[in-house]
Amino acid sequence: MTGLDAVDGASPWQQRLLTRDLVAVCLVQDGTVVHANESLSDLLGVSAADLSGEPFLSFVADADRATVETALAAGRTTSDERREATCTVVGADGSERAVEIRGTTVEYEGDPAVMSVVLERDDRRTDAASLYRAIVENSRDIAYVYGPDGRTELVNQRVTEFTGIPVAALEGTYLLDFASVVDAETFARYADAVEGILTGDRTDTAVEIESEIGPRTVTGEHRLTPLKRDGQVEGVVGIARDVTTRKERERQLSELKQVLTRVMRHNLRNDINVIRACAELLADSADDEVRDLAEQIVEKCDSLTDTSQKATRIERAILRNGDVAETDVGDLVSEIAARTDRNHPAATVERTGPESVTAQAHDDIDLAIENLVENAVKHNDSSDPWVGIDVERDDKTVTIRVADDGPGISPEEVAILERREETALEHGSGAGLWLAATVANASGGGITVDRTDRGTEALLRLPAPDEAPERP
């Protein structure tokens, strides 16, 4: 093996430092640089190729060479033991820079070597470090701070309570390396998040890590944000919470949902179908009273089946990750209006507005519109029910207006819609409105329903895409 493939004993995060340019890094063996990255090359003003084969101490000020040589001597300490030295390095142009050198023993081509991380030192950090230490130590959550090389600079007592590892054993180590006890995919996801913040590609992210802490499996939710100074990212602040109980509760609710969906709802539909079939047989009875009761049973069965179907659609709209895309809601409204007119010949369905209007809408927007129109027809007790469907657009919003001349929506149903209570599922119209509201919200819009002098008016509002095409 040659090159970085010949490095052994480095942690997953140290391997990332060697292969990327997050900070200045080199490998030193027998006092000689055997590998240097571009960040170190930029710091010293010497190409990475020219650094290779040069004595590392040749870039260290004379007064600091003895200290650096002692701190970074390979094989004198155990792997992963913290070793640091503060010194001055001299660049190719003679410029001097105060730096911190942090070393860890690894193996390179089978022999001891030192992986050295070189960080520019800024005395102005002292006050800020004290402030962050106070914040971290007094946090009620697990809190820690990574430096630019991914090494733990600060950590609070909550970490010890959570893991059982003393704070002194954590500070100065790569806390990321503790993630190596989890699966490789989880570690890579967390490491990518930290690295993304250090490189400025991300500003805020959250990652869940599941690991074994003592006898139990624990899920920690880590919220990561950049530590900045003078506009530059100089580290990562991590706040973590034990969300094991919450995740277990979510799992239990998921199981309950599956039971309700796959077992109870299926059985209920089958039982309702049996009851309905029996009621249809009774409807042929010569007894007027029996026939009337049978017709009521059939009507209630149809109502329960309809509500169950709407509940299934609500569940699908809430749980599935549907896409929001530019959709011609004008065409959808025309199709739904024509279908309603065919299915309800006693009703007058009036479609107004442009034939084509594009909006940003969720995949289930057709279900939302259809339920609003269906409510307007089915709950209209007029002898000649009228339903008006209008589509209009301004600069920012596409509005679909569904109005009727029925008895008007009750204040109770409006309140249920506003509060989004589960009691809406007890009423067909309430479930339909809930479904419409769910889809509208998922689209980035909303819905309002009001009682008018004529009946009921529902307004479904959707975001209008920039320069959306329209046909008159």
C-alpha cells in the first residue's frame, strides 16, 4: 500500500481530514512530511508536492522547534492521546504565523507516524471561548462545541450523564468518533452534516443518531449550527436531546395506525356491506314500516362508507410525501364541474372564470376540489340546487370559489374546521372540508368557509407560480 491507503489507526473523522481540505493537515514520519493537503500548502505558501519529503521542523521558528519535536514524536504516546503545541511557523515568503499543532499517533506503511493538524491561532478567541464555555456548561441539554478540525473543544456535564463518559475524557477528542459505534450510514450522515457546516455549505441541520448506551438503545437528536467569528465559520455548536421516549411513542402510534387501517377499517367496510345487503332485501318487504326502516339503513351504510373513504383520503394526504407542482387547476375545475353536472342532473352547476389557470398544488388537489363541490351538491336541500364554481388569479394567489344556495354551513362545522378536531369525521361534510383544508395547507395555501345570505361559500387559495401561463 502507498499513499493514504497505507494509513492505519486513524478514526473515521481523521480519515476525512486527511482526504479533504477542511483544515491544514499533514502526516509526519521520522520528522519528515510524507503527506500534506492543500490547506497546509496555502498556509505555508509551499505546494503540497514540495512539502512532501521536507523536515516538518524546517517550517517551525527556531525557538519553538524543541517543543514541537517533543509533542509530535511518533510512538511516544498511545494512539488518540491528546498532544498539542503552540508555536510559530514560517512560510516560504518569510511571514510568521502563530498556530496550534495537534498530533495523533497513527501508522503509515506499517511504521509509527504522526497526523498533525495545524490551526491558526487568534488571541481574540479567549473571551469568546469563555462565553461559549459558560453557555455550554449551563445548558439543560447535551451541548458540545467542535473546533475547525472536528475536535471537541467544549462539552457539558449532560454528556457524562447521558453516556457515562467523564467530560475530561471527551474534551480534546473527536466526539465524532463516538459515532463510529453506530452503523456506517448514520456516521456518514452525521459527519457530512458537521463537515457541511464547517465548509459553509450548511447553516443549520438536525441529525438523529441511534446508539447503545449501557443496556439500552438511545436515540439522540443533534441540532448543529455554525460557530462564527468575524463572519468566518470556526466551529460547530451541537445541542442534543434524548428523544428515545418520543421515538418509541411514534412507533407505537404507527403500529396503532396500521391496526386501525388494515384491520378495523377493512372489517368495518365488510360488515357495512353485509348490513347493506340485508337491508336491500328488507326493502322489498310489503310492510311499509319495514321498507322505510330498510331504506334508512341503506342510507346510513352509504354515509358510513363515504366517511370511511374520506378518512382514508385524509390519511393519505397527511402521511404520504406528495409533490407540490405547477398544476392547471382550471382544467381540473372544468372536469369536476362537468362530472358533477352528469351525476346530479337535478342540480345546476355553473362554471365561471378562465378555462386554464396554473397554481402550485399538492398531488391530491383534485380530491380537495371534488369534496368542496360534492358538499355543495349533497347538502343542498333545495328542489333545484345551484352550485357556482369560479376560478380567479391575482399576482400571488389562485382562488377557487365554490358557492351554493343551500341551507348554509353550521357554525359548529366551521369551528371544527378551524380547530381541526377529529369530530369532523362524524359528519360527511366535515370530513370533506378537513380533507380540502389538509391538501390546501400541504400546497402552501389555505381554505376558508363562510355562511352567506344565499348559502355557503368556500374559498380554496393556492400559491400562483411566477409567470404561470393562462388561457382566456
